[in-house]
Amino acid sequence: MLPIWTLLLAASAASGATLWAPTTPQSVQPYSLKKGHGLKLAGGNTFPVTGNSSGKAFCILNTNAGGFPGAGAGGGFPHVHRKTYENFYAVKGRVQLWGQNYDTYKANTSIQQTRILGPGDLGAIPYNTIHTFSLLEPDTQLTGVLVPGGFEEFFFQMSFAGGPTGGFDNTALAKFDVYPQPDFSPRHDVVNGRAGGPGNWYDGPNPLPNNMSAPIWVAKNYGPRWLNRQQAGRYQIVAPFVTGQQTNGTFSQGTITLSPYAGGEGVAKAPVVRNGVATAFMMEEGQLEVKVEGFDAVSLIDGDVVFVPAGTPFAYAATAEFTKFMYVTGGGKGLDAELIAGGERWTSAFYPDAKSSSVALGRMFRI
């Protein structure tokens, strides 16, 4: 296998073709979307990546809506997917998520788990896991990642039919890999943002499990991290939420925090990424320049999304300090796997900075 960093994109390779799209394409192609753009449904649901646009690799759903504490499980009826992996990532506000392995629930051999997710927290729901959720703040954004892509058809069919209580044919739910669990009663005994199950939350490290037999909870900056410094002049901190090990090699998700090049260079200096899997970035903070082969470079800020099909060369570089984005890859051996393989275990939320005392501060506050 060739290394992921192979050659440089020529600065003179501008093509005049824009990467910006007005909405989510319905065929596989490189594209970028401004914050809030994409295929939309009523109720604040936007799909910046769909099964059609990703070649069925994954779907990304942004839900912007309001909720209220004490409202209970309001994100839909408790249910199970037998073929769909679903991750819940809180972008702003608070979200409560419940989960329990279906088989152990039926056998009464496990404990129902729930966590209150704040910005940067993730709850991963593997196949065969009962789950439901509730939005807890008036201004909440929840980003869902569903694998494989195509599950969004369920949301569109339900919306067009007026929802489960409208004209939607509930007998067709299995067609969409949705299996209701009406006997599941969400617990409400949360203390310090959690109830049920082993492991830490904000009181210690959140290591990733070796399998996907139960929900996975990763609090912001409490999961595992690696520092990659292979490219002279910039650092990248990779913080995976799930890798191929937790998803049977179907996808990975996490965040990357990177520094600008020390000399101030942009994407023209960045090496090309040649991935065999589909890749998407959703910006969180800072500014990122992305150059996809055959297109002009784009500059991404908070909330913007870029999608790159499998096998399409691209490069990226931070143009602001502490630039951070969420990534999703359509396989277990994508960009994150390469960066982790070439990196070192890292316990800080900060990358080194020899130009100031921030490196010392970062080491003082390692978590």
C-alpha cells in the first residue's frame, strides 16, 4: 500500500472549476457546502452528505431544533437498527441519548445507559442497539452519522407521509431497517450527565472498546488522541470517536485539530491525500483551505462541509491557529488511520508551540 502522503498539489493547478455546490448533489462527486446548505427537510433537518452523494458510504444529518429539559425522550420512538450504525455528535446545546444492546436487554443481562451530550461529545450506537434521544436546549444542533448511506430515505418517506402518526405505513418500517421497541422505557436518574454502564464520562479517560457490543461514549477531549508531526512545520492531533475496530471496518469518525504551517504557507505546501475511501470534513473552528484535484481551492469556516469521493486526490491546510474539524471516512483505513499510524500517543488537547508559552500551558492541562 502506498503511503497516504505522496506528492504536492501544484499551486498553478487552479482549474477555474468551483467546488462550492448550492445543495447536496445526487451523484458521487467532490463538493463543498456552506453552513446550513444541503438537502433539507422540515423540522430543521439538513443532509450535507447522502447515500447518493457518497456512493452509499455514509450519510450525515444535521438537526437544528429546540428542546427543553425534562421533556423526556422526544427524538422518536425507541428502536433498533440491524444493519445501520448510527452516531450522535453534539455540536451545540445539549442532547440526551439512551442506548442498550438488544440481546442483553432481552436477556436482562445488561444495564440501560444514558448520557447527556454537550458540544463535542459523542454517543455511538452500533447495530442491534436500542436507542432514542431528546434535545434539551432551545438552540441545539445534533449531527448524526449513519452507515451505510441511504438511511436518509426513511426520514424523507416519513416526512412526506406526515410522520409515524400521519400517513406513514408503520408496517414498512423493517424496509428501512427500523424495528420499534415499545417496551423500552428510557431511564431518568441521571447524575453528573450519566446513568448506567461502566466507564468514565467527564471524570476520567474514555478509551475506545475492542468491539461494538454496546454503546460507546466519548466526552470532548477525554477520548484517545495521537499527535502527528510527520510534515515539517505543522502538527495534527487526531481524536477518533470510532475506528474500523469498532465498526467492522465500515467507517471511522473523530476530530482533527491542526496548526498552520510555521512559515505561513497554505494548501500549496500540503501533501496530497490519496484515500481509497470516501472522506468528509465538517468544520468546527478556525479556517481550513482544501484543494481537490480538478477544482479551485476553497476556504472553509465554522459549519462548512467538504466531501471527497474515494480515490480522489486532495490536500488541506489550516490558515488559522487551532483549526478543528470533524471527519468521517467510508472505511476503517482512511486519513485518520494513516495519521495515527505515523503519530504518537498524546494526552493534551493542545499541539506544541515552540513560539510561545502555550506549549507549557498545554502540558500543564493535559487530560
